Amino acid sequence: MTTNALPVSPHHREPHPVDVQHHTPWHEYFGFSLDHKVIGIQYLVTGFFFYLVGGALAGMIRVELVTPLSDFMARETYNQVLTLHGTIMIFLWIVPVVNGAFGNYLVPFHVGARDMAFPRLNAVAFWMLPPAGFLLLSSYFIGGAAQSGWTAYPPLSITTPAVGQVIWIVSVLLLGGSSIFGAVNFIATILKLRRSGLGLFQLPMFCWAMLGTSVLVVLATPVLAGALILLSMDIVAGTGFFNPALGGNAVVYQHLFWFYSHPAVYIMVLPAFGLVSEILPIHARKPLFGYRSMIYSILGIVFLGLIVWAHHMFTSGTPPWMRLFFTIATAIIAVPTGIKFFNWLATLWQGKLALNSALLFCCGFIFNFVFGGITGVALAQVPFDVHVHDTYFVVAHFHYIVFGGTVFVIFAAIYHWFPKISGRLLNEHLGRLHCLLSFLGFNICFFPQHWLGLNGMPRRVAEYDPQFQLVNQISSVGALLLAISTLPFLINVAWSLWKGVPAGDNPWQACTPEWLTSSPPPVENWLHEAPLVTEPYDYGSPEDAMPVTTVQGRELWSAGR
Amino acid sequence: MPIPASILTLAAGILLALISLWAGQNINLMPVAAADDAGTVDALFKVLFSIGVGLLLGITAMLVVALVHFRRRDGDHLDGPAVEGNLPLEVFWTAVPAIVILILGVYSYDIYAQMGGMADFHHHTSMPPREVEQVSLGHPADPETVIWGGIDRTDGMAFPVEVTAMQFAFIFHYPRQNFTTGELHLPLGQPVELRLKSNDVIHAFWVPEFRLKQDVIPGQPTVLSFTANRQGDYDIVCAELCGPYHGGMRSKVVVEDPRSFEEWLVHNTPATVATAPDSSPIA
């Protein structure tokens, strides 16, 4: 029998009496800062800028597709726009934000360190991002951007205008390098910089997600770099690695590309999974359900993620045994992923859910990702994939995964950690409006695209059969709603930074170490020694707890307390 | 007396199963099926659709129930119960999806093998005699004549059509009659074999109504064999980004009864093949 009705574990207390408000001077955010928190915010703001750019490009695509004719922009421009849209959203928004922004901000806190293992490498990794991004955008103005899609399949990428394609390659190489530097840093920080007494199986789930992700980055990204260097030699030096006209093999490029680019999906979603595992228990006031199985499922996803790449190539003329193997490997990855979703549902079940923007965005994520996962298992089945490969069904599927999945989590994480980063709360009314508009806009935009793909509309087209016009227009309305949904968010952030309600150190009554310091935290993260948090999800009352406000003395007495 | 939760759960489960079965059988999202194996692909899709509807509705229902039923009431500052996990439950939701997925995998493998997707192309060439001769002389097979992949169930007995993809059109050559057209005509109910090659970049040959798609890869000829079983005109769509006019790279396939197909062949066959200016041997 417990004697305490409210479970006041040591972590629930305000951690320290010192009320030092720390403010980083504004110019440090524009410089070569070594502070992991500053670098995290640099990643977040840079990433969000490119999200707006990528979103504007998506808007151009949806405007073009309002009519079946190619009448809004030139066909070459359309291909440049879709190439830039994909490349920017993946390499300059999602990967840098879920890894670079939240990884940098949170991992040192979670392991009880005062910074990352290699602060200088960390800053270098960030500062590769803006030049790469502006190089990519500038290619549009000097001879036109790349036109061969973010996949850059040869021989198309060899025959389209060379300048744009080569700039695209240089830019992606820089971004891949940045990603590798970051991953090395995360692995070293998580394995070597843990506060003494903190075991691996006591870490918050986000650290495990970042560890798994970083292993994928280190193993897979160099393969992409190699493939792109060979491709650039085919373009610039006239070699024939992937050029069939010179005896090369175009399909080998696809293998090398997808050896990175399928794991890249997990590089985008695993950190998001980690963030959800951090956010849900706090707002549900319950421990994370199945801590160990969550870790093993991350490891399972990392392993399986490396051996599913050829499911992107079921129509490419791969050997039959390969299709069989990759079907089963791909479908089976749904098992560890499913474990995570069932565990999250079990975390919510019987909780005390605060229906705030962070939790609602997470629930939107669960719905969208489960949807995308179901279509993913369907796509893994070769006979079905043969029909819908390279159609709008696939477009809808991967947007459900990376937009409905990861981007929803990015917003949940911003609502959740903004008070820590800025010291002020975001407005909940605007936040819930943002969530509602995003959820509606997203589903109106992408749900109808499944039907388009099933019925014969291929992806990456500027013109299409007139029978698809109405559904495309519905999709475009959804895209417009999505664009509008960004406005309450921007207003919210600007207004809250200026006039938001002060958050206090720990507005959510959270256990994890980043909340056991001031908001915003001092440069050293904690003025005192780093807290030792061995149970990061120590929420929840024992079953027989009594409410402290209403309980009467005789009840305690009769309960023998 | 309130109804026990277990009975409510059971009833909800039965309802969910009925809804998903009904949805799988009655909601048709696919275009009309016009080839022999399209029906089996659609049957697979129905199974996938049923399972998907059940899973999505079930999880969404749980999510909504949690959000409504377990929302934090005003003034409630208690935590939820400190449940950290449940091993039997974890085993259950690991094992059940794993079994379902393995069954699905075997099922779709079976369909794919039936379609001819598992055909062995090691000794299958578009021009068998020449390649066999080369191999016997110890020369490597010319990559242009080796079939690199595709869907093939007919062992070369089907009616052949050579398909050439280029930016931005498909060209069809009937080797037995030696003529070339821009519109594909196929006989109803008779197996055909498309031999696909590309002149420039990668294209993909897709007829949604046949549920068949095959990349057309420069330097790597592929094959697609099937039997069209429904008369009509269908669109041929290029499904792989191939350049600025990719969206306009479409063509038509006409499936007609064997008699009008024969007439069409005769009508298009050059009158005097022997004196045709092209001196290359007729396949």
C-alpha cells in the first residue's frame, strides 16, 4: 500500500530553486556556434525555411494539375519543380529537422551531457546545409535545375541539361556528408558521453531512435555518395558506368540509389518514432508501454530497412528470386513497425490525455502512418505493385509516410518543446486550429490520389487523362488547405515568442532531463550536476492511489495508511 | 447491470470483420479488367483491401475511443495507471501480424508465379538460334538479345510483337508480318508476347486495364506476356519519368476478336514482302 496519493517521484519536483533566465545573444544563431542547442535551432529554422520553399513548389505542382493540360508552366520547368520539391523536402527539411534539429537539441540532454561529442564537427555539419540548399535553388537560375526527379535515374539524368544535374549531385553530396557527420556525432555521444550511472536501457526512446538512425546513415549514405560520383563522371567525363550506350548498366544505379534511399525513409521516420515515444507518455500521464519491445523493434527496423531496397524495382527487370525475397522482407518490416503503434495505443489507453496540440498532432500521425503502412504492405506484394508502381498510388503512399507521418511529428515536437526552447508556451487555440487544418488538408490532398493511381494516372506528369480532372482538383483544394494551415502556425510562433505565456521550467511535469533545467536552458544545460534519470517514463499512479484533494482522513485510516 | 466489456469488445470485433469483408467485396476501386491475370490481381487487392479496412478502422476506433473516453477532465491532476507493459500482449501483436504477412506473401508469390513473373530467363532470348550459336562458340551472349526480365508464361509460343519505346512514343513492330504501327492491336483470348526495348532512356509500358507494367530499359530487353480477354480500346501509359513530354507519352491498344485482328494484320502487311527494300531476314 502506498502512503502517497499523488506519486511525487523525485523527478516531478521542480529540479532546482535557481531561477536564472539564460538568453543566447541573437547573433550567435547566425554564427559558427558550438552549442548543441543553438545548432539544433539553426537546423530547425533553416529546415523550416526550406519547408516553405518546398511547399511553394508543391503548390506549383498542384496548380499545374488543376487542368489536364500542361498549361501553367513549361514542361521542362515542371520536371525541375518536381525534382526540387522532392530533393528539398527530403534532404533540406525532414532529414535535417528530425535528425539535426531535434537530435542535436535533445540527445545531449537525454544522455546527461553538456554538449555533443564533437561540437566543432557538429557546427561544420550544420554549415554544410545552407550552401547546399542555396546551390540547389540557384541551379534554377543558371541553366535550369535538374529535371530527372529526386531519383535521378540514368540515362535520363545523363541526357538532361548537365549543369543543373551536376549542381544537384554536388548539393546532395554536401547534404549527405552533413548527415554522415551528424550521425557519427550521435553515435559517439550516445555511446560515450552518457552520464555515469546511466545505462543504455535507461535512455529515453528518442536516443535509441537516433542511435538506430545514425547506424543507417553511416552504413547507407556512403553508397549514395559513391553512386552519385559515378553518375557525375558519366555526365561530365563521358564514362559509361550507367550509360547503356557505352556498355553501362542503368539498373545498377537503381540498386545503389535505393540501397540508400530506402533506408532514408527510416532515417526520416525512426527519429519521428522516437519523438512520439517522448511526447505521448507525458501528455497521457502514463509510462511508455513496452519500453524493451520498443527498442527491439527499432533494431529490427534498422536491420530490415537495409535489405528491402529492391522493392522499388519490381518492374525493373530484376531476377525473380530477388522479387520474392524483397516482397517478404518488405512486408515483414510491418511487424516491428506495428509493435510500435500497438505500444503507443496501449500507452494512450487508460491514460489521462491532455488534448493539446502536441498530443493531437501525434494522433494525426498515428492515423496517417497506419494508413501509409497498410498501403505499404499492399505495395510490397509484387503482383499488385506491378500495377501501381510509379503511379499516384505510390505518391499518396509515401506522402502518408513522410508528410502525414514525419511532418506531423515535427509539428507535435515543436508544440511540445517550444516552451523549453523559448521559455514561452505556444497558444493552444491556434495550435489546435493548425492541427485540424493540417489533418483535413493533408487527407483531402492525398487520400484521392490512391484512386488516381489505381485507375491509371502515372506520377510525375504535367498532363493527364481528362477523366482524372475532378479528383485532381479535389487534391489541389486539399493542398491549398495545407498551405493555409501554415498561417496559424507562423502567427502562433511569432506572437508566442513575443507575448506568449511564460512556460516555467517544466510546464508538462515531464521526467526526462531536458525538463529538469530552466527554460531556455543555460549553456551548460544544467547549472548543477546533470540529473541522473534512470526511469525516463516514471509517470502513473499505482492502481490504488487516492486523489489527494478529495480524500478524507477516515478513508486513509480505514485503508490502513 | 452494465454489459461486460469483453462482450462489447467481441461484438465490436465481429462488426469490424463484417464491415471489412463487405468493403473488400463491394467497393471496387480498380478499372475494368481486360487480361487473364487481371482478375487474380484484383482478387489479391480485395484481400489486401479487406485487411487494410479492418486494421485502419480498428486502430482509428481505438484512437478515437481513447481520445474521448480517457481525455483529462478539468481539475483532474492524477496520473493514469502505471502500466509499463504486458508481455503476452506484445507476443500476440507480434505473432498475429507476422503470420498474416507470411500468408499474404505466399499468396502473392503464387499469383505472381502464375502470371509468369518467376520465369527463368537464363536461356530465353528474343532470337534463340543466334544466341545459342554464339554461346556454343564460346562468345558471351550479346546483351541486346538476352531477355533481362519481365513476365513470361508462354515459352515463346505466343504471338510476338516487338515494342520499341523512345522519347516520347511507343512503336509496335509485328515481326511475322514485318510491319510497324503506332497503335497496338491484339487478338482477343490469344496469348501474346511483347518484347520491349528502349532507344534512349528508361520508359515503362503500362496498361492499367491489364494490371501489367514493365520497365523498358535501354540495353536490357524485357518481355511481357499475357492474354487480353476483353474487347475494347485501352490506354498505354508511360509510367517512368522519361523527359519533358512524359505525361503525353501515351498510346492505344485495341483488343479485337481474332477475325478482325487477322483482317487488320492482312490489311497492314506489305503486299510483296520478298521485294521489300529492307533486305534483313524476316523473323
